Amino acid sequence: MAKENKPIDWAGIEKDYRAGAMSVRDIARWYGVSHTGINKKAKADGWVRDAKPKHIDRSEPVERVAKPVEPTVDLSEKGKLLAGRMMDELDAVTSLHGELEDMICDEESDPRRRQALLKAISLGERAKTLKDLSATLKTLTESAAPAGKKAARKDAAAAAAAGGGKFAQRPGPKLVVDNK
């Protein structure tokens, strides 16, 4: 079966090339083309690279850089949401295991790659992933828990005292002095 040629995003390659933040080999790896092809196209079309920044380590092209985490977001909650999404993916792989296995066997001609893909969706790997996700969720839940029993009791006592009632702290004695 012949490979389908997918279209090359020359506009995106040109933008990343001109930005100068990534090496030509990194750009080639990202877009799935050869670095010599990019160099030839750049020379033919007259692309000029900007001066390279001192040191920028990017694993993605310039326009695809992830946004920084907002400081107001609770990281444990964000981690729990991410683990939940990963559990959903694991559920999808488990429910469609037969279809995925058939697709891999039908489409993949390289035997080593086929074995690696089949291992990735195997029961053992899915069980290991579930175990790791469970441990992660446990750790995130424990880190978000209150400090402990003593701290919880202290907080409960402070709340009861602030609310008044028979457990509230009594005010000090009143001095009544009439100096007339």
C-alpha cells in the first residue's frame, strides 16, 4: 500500500524559520519534512532568519507555545482534572480495544512498530496506567487535605468561639467607676 503524501504547511514553516527561535532541524522534525528541503525552499524564496535569541528552549513552534499557568488556579485541582481526562482516555482505549487491535494489525507493516503499538494497548499496560493514575489522584487528594486532626479541631473551636454561644470566649470584667 503506497503512502499518502500529506500537504506541507510551508506558510507555518516559513514563519518559524523567519522567527529564528528554533533550529532548522527542529522545524523539520515538527513539520515532518527534511531539513535540506527547508533550506532549499528558504534559499529559493529568499527567506531571512531573524537573529537567534540568546537561549530559548522550545519544543513547539513560536505560535504554539503553551500559556503559563494562572497563579489563581489550584494546582491540585488542575492535576485532578487532568487525571480525570486521562482516565477517560484509558476508558476509551479499553472499550475500543478490539477495533484498535484490528486497525494496528491491518495498517502497520513494520513488525517491530506493530508489536510496540499492540503492547501499548495491552491489558498489562492499561492496568499499569490505571495504577499510576490512582496513585497520582491519591497524592493530589492528600496534598489538598487539611493539615490534620489537631488543626481541624483548632479550626472548629475557633469557628465555634467566633459564632458566640456557650463556647464563646467570655469578655473580661467590666470596671464601673463613677468619679463624680
